[in-house]
Amino acid sequence: IKTISELFKTLALKPAAPDKLQFKPDVKLLDRMSLFQGDITKLDVDAIVNAANRSLLGGGGVDGAIHAAAGPKLLDECRGLNGCLTGESKITKGYRLPARHVIHTVGPVYSRHNVEECAQQLASCYRTSLELAVENAVRHIAFPSISTGIYSYPIEDATRIALNTARTYLESESGGKLERVIFVVWSNKDKGVYEKLIPEYFPDK
Ligand code: ADP
């Protein structure tokens, strides 16, 4: 189980090329995000996000791993939620997980014919999860790479949406109640994409 202090280790990131910078450098914001490679179900944080489907009754990928680790009471609570629309999020307890809460969000199934709507729905997943986190006094929230597995969202596009939405939200949430957003990647390839793009959205100088 990863403790918060292990997750707080500073990232060793290369600076972004100056022509790529859209955001002002802000070391305080950089200090409120982390990248972690590994199993999200092992994280001892206030909330982990589940890349769920609209039924909220479990599935494959990270959804299956979260339900397996949390135990059957998670499914019992999910049965009472009546599903969830794409782009929206619902919160439950974490049961046997080290995480106190699970925020279930439903990402879009990627379609090349509907790129704009997919992008809006994916951004909405991150935004509504962050809003639920703050409403529930969550200080640390860990996101998997929503929609980029079975739902086949291109990883680079999805990562830009994740980083942009988190950056924008953290800036607006200046009360600082949400202390840290942790992006969890599973594969080396996804880790490389996040490492490449983080300096564009969270520049340090
Ligand atoms: P979706 O249906 O939204 O595409 P998936 O669960 O198929 O969701 O995949 C989302 C991402 O979660 C993928 O990058 C996948 O590799 C990753 N993933 C799968 N299992 C875990 C896990 N235990 N911890 C963290 N990430 C995971």
C-alpha cells in the first residue's frame, strides 16, 4: 500500500519547450499533482476514481480490479445508485480498499465520428469527479486513465484532457481543500505520455 508521503515525491520532469507553454508556471500547482505507475486499488488515499460503465455494476479493466479489491459490499451499494450517465460521476464508500471512497465516473466510448462530444464527456468525467471530491472533503484523489482502455480513447488526447481539466480545477479551487490530484498509469507507454505532457500543463518555470 502506497502511503501519501511516498506519492509526494517530487516528479523529475523535463521542462516544456517555451513555444508549447499555454499555462503560467506555478510551482504551488505542480506541488498539488503526482504521477504514479501501478495498481490504483493499492493506494491509501481519500478517494480513487473508477472508470465505470453506465450500469455501475462492474466490468473489466480497472473497474473489475476495484470491485475485486473492495469486495461485494461495493456492488451492493452500486446497485442502489441506478446507474450513471456518460460524463457524470457518483460516490460510494471504499469498503475493503485502502481508499475511503470510490468515485465512479463513466467515460465515453471513443468514436472518431464524434470527437468533440467525446472530449466534452471525458472532461466532464474529470470535472464532476473533482467536484464530488471537494463536496465530500476528499483531500487526495487518484485517477486512472479514463476511457483509454476498453473504451479506446487515444492516450495522448485523453491525457491532455485529464491534465487540462485538473489544472483548471485546481486553479479555481484556491481554497486548497483538495490537496492533491494523483494520475495513475498502468503501462510504460502511458507513463511516457504523461511525463511528456505534464510540463505543458504544469510548467515549473
Ligand atoms: P475504460 O473502459 O474507461 O477504457 P479500462 O479499465 O479498460 O477503462 O482502462 C482504463 C485504464 O486503466 C487503462 O489505461 C488500463 O491500463 C488502466 N488500468 C487497468 N487496471 C488498472 C489498475 N488496477 N490500476 C490502475 N490502472 C489500471
